Amino acid sequence: MSEFLAERGHLGQHELAVLADPTRGRRVRIARRGATLLNFELPCADGVRDLADGYRDAGELDARPSSRFAVMVPFANRIDAARYRFDGTAHDLQPGVEGAQRAARHGFVRGVDFDLVALSADAQSARVTFATQSIRPGVHAGYPFAIDLSVTYTLDAAGLALEVTMRNAGEHAAPCFFGWHPYFRLGESPIDSWELQIPAGTLVRTDAEFIPLAGNAARIAMEREPALDFRQRQPIGARELNHAFADLRLDADGRARTRLRDPASGLSIAVWQTSGVMLAFTADTVTRDVRRSVALEPMESWADAFNRPDCAAAIRLEPGAERRFLCGVEIESP
């Protein structure tokens, strides 16, 4: 059996980790900038396909349009009006900003150059760990907390796994959770023909700004939303998705699997997570290649979780405590 490989590389001035599985012809490239996955290459009938619709060059990685493959910490997606309360104290993530310009999205680490702290490979897998201590009091307005963050990517026979660890390095409890923002491109056919399956019991209802409604008004049983019920695999069609799905059903191994398949290319993947919610986005508003890929976003908690009493326990991290989140991508076929 061929050994997996792990080495360093570059994209312009950016340092990368490159993980490879020579036996199966797979390779991933991950940048220190944001611990951002750039490529997930695998063999196909006509050569090599890049499953990841990631940043194509150093310029895109610097500008970060559409948050492709973003690691989102200490919050994922949006915080309503960039304000929240925690333990009785009001916090403003954008002091001095008014009106429509107020928007807090996707956390603080997309532009951070993580430290590459471990890189190794053996006969079973290749792995890399990135870490940062950039989230500290006084660095980010409205977030006076200290979070140590590490992200480990592991390439093995099944696919690619992420293990994310968040540790509260401060003296006070902190709100904190993880999300991942990958875009997958399974083939050159329109995504309308791709088949999607999400094992969710609940749809999250939002307002026009994609903020979940208050309380139980945000929870809609899938039976009441047949147009968005993907519990059985079906073509995406013309539907424009930017929806979160909750109450995910776990398989026997403790993983909830959201599946995406392109009948034309034959490529099928499962995006898995051990908890949280799944957000599906059909890339209708991205800056390039509209509706050419689908974002399947495993999130530890909801958008605007900092403002939701029903998410308070899930996102609270006590001083000295740490929490892990596991997710990944399995290649199911070919």
C-alpha cells in the first residue's frame, strides 16, 4: 500500500499544506490564510476533477469573495444588527456603523494567517493542524474574549475530515461556536439536475436578512414545508436555497450525512457532522460562477445564536474549557 503524503507548498506568497492519497489519486491543498481549503482533487473519467469550488489564485484568497471554504469562528453566518447580549452585557461588533452597513458575518479568522503546527502522513492518512490565538480582548470590537482555535484536516481512504477545537483562554465565559462554508462542484452540468438529500426534521425560518425568527417561530416541521423537504433525495431544480436545516438524523455511527450527487458525472459525496445544523446554499448571489456549485455548511449552532436563548447552552464556553466539533466529506462514488 502506498503511503499518504504531506508536504508544504505555496500559492503566490501564501503558504499551503498539501495532503495526498496516491493510491486513490486524491489531493487537497489548504492555505495558512484562514486555514482555508483551496482544492480537493480526485480522478474522474476525463482526467482530474476539483471537487472544491475554492479560491483560484492568491488574489481571491486575499479578497475572500463569497467566503469560500471559510472557517467561521467564533460565530457562523450572521449576527442580527451586529449586536448581542451575553451574561447581561450588551456588545456591539460594529460601533459607530449605522443602517444598512451594519453586518457581522462569518467570524473573525478568515483573514488570519494560522500557524501550521503539525504536518504528517503514514499508511492510513495524511493530516495537518493549523492553530491561532488571534481572538483576544481588544482585537475585535464587541468581543472581549480569548479563544484558542485549532483546525485539523485529515485525508484518509473515506475522504476528508475536520476536527476543530475551541478553548476559552480567558477569565470569563464566552460565546463561541464553529461553522464551515465549503462550496462543492461535482460536475459541469447545471446544479438544477444535481440530487440533494438532507436528513433534517426541521427547517429554520428566517426574515429577509436570513436571521432566524424569534423562539419557536423559527422551527418549522419539514412536513409543513414540502417544497424544501429533502429527506428523500431529489433534484434541486430551480429552487434557490439559502436555508438552514435542524434536528438532523444521525446514522448508526453518530454522523448526520447530507448527500449531493451529480447524475451526469457520477460523483456523489456525503457531508457529515456529528451535531448542529446544516445550511444549504445554491450560490445564487456569489461573485462568480453563479449556481455552478452548492455550499453545504455544517454549523455547530444557528445563525444569530448569540441572540437566541435556545442556543445559549450550546455556545457557552467556560474559562479553561474546550469544545470540539467534527465534520467532513466522504467520497461515496465513483
